[in-house]
Amino acid sequence: MPGTLHIFRLKSDPPQYQVDFNLGANSWVRVFDAHGLDEFLRHSWALPESEVEAMLGELRAIGHTTEAFVDMQESHLAEMGFAESPSDK
């Protein structure tokens, strides 16, 4: 089941980003530095290079970006360093 990926810039210097992944009623979160975020976006799931570049461009320009229909398995999120986040139920 695909989820939604939200990325927010937390700090500008040095760059730090919070990645929230919402999958149904569950939410997962992880904080990345710039290099880690780049690696995550390019290698963790199969997005076209043009979409990765567009997301990174939005982060640089406005500080946040969202990508819908991201197919990451919930069972792999913990091993990828994500922590389950409390969600409003």
C-alpha cells in the first residue's frame, strides 16, 4: 500500500531535514543531513531521477516537499532508521 512522503527543512546551516512517511493510520519519522537525504531519495525507492531533482529543488526553494504514492514497506521502515510517530486517532 503506497503512502505519502513529506519532507521539511529543519535547519539551514548545516542543512537538516525531517522526513515523515504516512501509511494509512501510521506515521513514521526520521531526520537526515543533506547527504543522507540525497542517498535516501536516490536509493531507497525507485523514483525517477527527474522527480528526485524536483523534490530537492522544492526543498531548496521553499523548505518542504510532498510526494504521494510512495511504495515503502512498513516492515522495512525501522531497519531504515525510521521511528514510529504517534498519530491522531
